[in-house]
Amino acid sequence: MRRVSESRASRHAWMARELWCGLLVGLASLAFTASASRGQAVSLRRESIVDLQPLRHESRMDFGAGSRAGIATLTSLNPRINAWFLLELQWRASHESAFYHLENPDRLSTRVLLGGPQIGGLILESRSGQSRCGLWAEGIENPLERARRTGLPYAPLCGGRLYLRNVVAGTYTRLERVTDFLRDHVWGGDRIVAFVRKQAFQDRFMERNAEPIATPSGARAGSDSASPRSAQIAPGSATGIWPEHLGIDVVSSGTTLESGRWYRVNGIRDVYFSALQPEMIPARILSSDPQLVDHLDTVEAGAVDYLVAFDLTKFELGFALGTDHPRLDWSGRELPDMHDSSLPGPDGIADAAPLARSGMVSPSATGRTVAAFAGGFKRVHGAFRYGALARQNHASHYGFIEEGVVFSTLQPGLATLFVLNDGTIDAKTWSAADARLLPEIRYARQNGVPLLEHSGSSEGVPGLLVRQWGAGNWSGSADARLRTLRAGICLQQTATRRFLLFGYFSTATPSAMVRVFQAYGCQYAMHLDMNALEHTYLALYAHGDGEVIVQHLIEGMAEVDRKGGGGLAPRFLSFPDDRDFFYLMRRD
């Protein structure tokens, strides 16, 4: 089944964003003058992110002579992961320092070492031997500064065996720019954003299926052994869905899809698509655990939800921070007695300096990347104001780790998707005892509390805070009990395989997300982001014949990519983005 790339869905999504931005700009102009005198005091205290890295290892050596004499310090930020290094060159005469964030694209086979005074650079050691990489030797132009002047997010060094990660500007949509302006510079700006969201976005992206077509009795085929588990469907339910705004090319004989069944994606192996309306889920699931999950209203029960599944025996999972989000300073949601004004952020830092956040997939992984999807909430919503989690650990700001480097501490009680150094992908509610895993964690992202918890069996149980809006931190304000566009992920186990499922919920509360993930037999599930197509973005990449064909989950998601020269440059893969994201790479 082939979908066209330009449709009413694309125009509809674009008009919704324009309405959102127009309303925000108007409200911002009214509020800015009144708030100009309410500036926030800026703390002068800053500690380096390097101090957060418990496994870091430093080596030093003297270099040069006379006015060019200095000390080179190479810090492996996490020697077990062996991916990121910080090189500091300090000149004795001026006491000035320059910092360079280096990436090792061959982390499993190559060691990065200081090379000694005679080399003026590094030694790259692999199974094939050692090679020298002169970076600051006298008599030659400094390759480090040449790489920095390129302005590239990843500037090659040492014949491409290392990258210099440069600080770059991320790409913002107009929606992101306006909302960030309100939250950063307008007193009460977050309340304005919440008001406009409630007025303009509730059910804005809802997918409807007004006339579902029932399939003949017995026509609902079971999945083959390589596919994910199909959703459980109530007996007698209509099972035909026409995914009007779908941008993925699924292998199907017609335009109507069987509800809850998995379909292969055309041109991309080991990736599957499914669609479901919550009202088709069996009553025994919809009525279970009423003390934990709210009853679904007719709107969200009838909304069409899309799911994409990835066979984890075939894919690796990566995570990257955006150039700007999530930030490392205080959320602003924390209660006054949880805010330590002597610190610029809950971890004692306000930004990632001297490290560089790229906001895009590393060139070493681009050729293997088959999918990318938007990560979690920004820092402004990434902390608790209500409930028990608001009263511990400085309001339990969400934690995240990239390439073994701690940017924000993982907090107990929060839903956590993580990847270990050996490639193992898992999700769980973090506990204090899980600190034992930290030396082996390569990637991790926390995003609120769980939708589904592990139960000790193949299927999860609803999280304890699913129906508690404040304590669960499910939206931007305590009383915004509203349906909206949401995204989430879950893990599913079959007899032979594990799958990562990405869920796109066209209008839903967390309770509706729980019911859908339960219908698909998920073991654990967590929320991602909400409210707009760029926040719930997912794209698939089909590689072949020297080109990449991009398939967006929803056609309107293409609006946040770049267009030019007759082609399309997808966010996260082709240019730096301000938001964090996950990506899936085909295993070597």
C-alpha cells in the first residue's frame, strides 16, 4: 500500500502549527513588557560536566618549548565505553587552555592514547598496530584548529579515524522558537503555552475511522514467527482501518488494514507497522485495574493509533542529545524548598561545556541507521512539582546518558530506557540498587513514570501513577486533564524475539496508551513526548543505490525536515536538531 507524500494531512498539520505559533506570538507580545522587570539572577557558580563522570581517566604530558610549551591532558570520559575523549591543551606562558571534544568511531577496536612529546599528538592503537596522529606539533598548522574552523558537527581528524565534535546551532521549528522564547523570557510564559495548547491542540491531530470495514470471519491471520505479537481484539469487533495520513509504505494487498495485525514495511527488513482503535480491545483488558487506569471516553476510544515495531535481534539502539534540549539547568517546576540557589542546576552544572552536543547521528553510524524518533520532554517539564517524586532528589529531574557520559543523573522511581555496553536494550523503573549498572550503560533516557511495569511474566501491569496527573507529571500543569497527541515506547517479548514498539497516539490520555500497549502484550512501557508532530516524530530510512528514501510515520512530519534541490534532508540524520532523539541501526 503506497501513500503519497503531499496530502491534506500535511497541509492540516502545517496550518495547526501556524495557528499555534500565531497565538503564542500574540500572547508573548502582550506579556513581555510586563515581565521585563522580572529578570532572574544568574548564578556564577559553574562546575564542569567532567566532574560528573565517575569512571573518567586522565593522562598528561608536557609538550613544546619556550612560548609554545604547555601541558596536554587527555581524559577518557568513560574508558569502558571508549567513545568520547576530552583533550585540553594548556600553554604555560599564558595559562590559557583550549578544549577539544573527540569521538572515537571505532570504539570496540581502537584505543586513543597520548603520543609523547616527539609526536605532538595522539597514538591510535588497534589490532593492526599503532598509528601516529600529530595534532599540535610545532612547525605545522594546528589540525585541531583547522577542524574547528570548518564548523562541521563532526570534523574528521587523523584521516577520519577520529572526529572533532564542534559546538553547532541546532535547527528549530517556528513552534520551538516561540515556545522557548515564552518559557525563557516571559514571566508566566509556561502558563501561556499551556493555555494555548488547551485551546488550540486538543484532538487537533486525531485520526478517525468513521466507517470501519469488518473483515470476513476468520480472516484475521496470526503473525508469523518472525513478527511481533498481534494485538488482542474483542470478538465481533470491526477490524478494518484505513490509515488516512500514514506516510509509511506497508506491504498490503489493499488500502484497508486489519486492526491489530502487523504488516511489513516495504523496502526495510525487520520493521513492522500496525494500527488499532482502543475501542476494539477486549473488555477484560479495558476494565482491568480500574483503580490504576481511567475509563476511556468515546473520543480517545475511537481514535486510531499507529505502532511501528523493530526486531531487536536485528537492530542496535542509540540515543543522542539535541544541541539545546534537554537542558541541564533547573527545570523551574521544582518546589522552592527543592531548589538550591547556590547551584546552577540540580547536578551542579548549567550546561555541557566543554563538551559538544551534536543533535544528529554520527557519520560513523549514518549508513546503518534505519529509523529515528524524537526523545522525551524538555528540562522545563522534566521534573516533578507534585507527589512523592517532587520531594526527593531536587524534584527528580529526568536523567540522561550519551556514550557513557552522564549529562543528568538517573533518578530512582523514573521510567528508564537504556542500552548497555554489550548492546543489550532494556527498560525499567530505575532504583537506587541499579547504580551497579552505571559502569556498563552506554545510553539512557528517563521520561517520567512508567505506563506499564514489569510483572514477572511476559505482560506488564499498569504503573501506579497512570491516572494521577500531578504525581505522574503527565502534562505541563496540574489541572490540564486533556487528551492530546502523544508518543510512547514499549518492549514486547515473543517466543523467539524481542521488539521495541513505538506508539503514536493521535489523541489519548496515558490511560489509553496503557490499554493499547496492554493489547499488544507489552512488558514495559514509557511515555515520550506530546502535543505536536515534531515532538512525536518518527522516520524510517530505506538505503539503496546510493540514496536514502525517507518514510515518515505521518505525512505531516515531513514539514520539519529540510527541502531543497528536489530532495529531502531528514532531521537527526542530515543536520543538527535542537531536540534529543533515539535511532536504530542495523547490527553489523
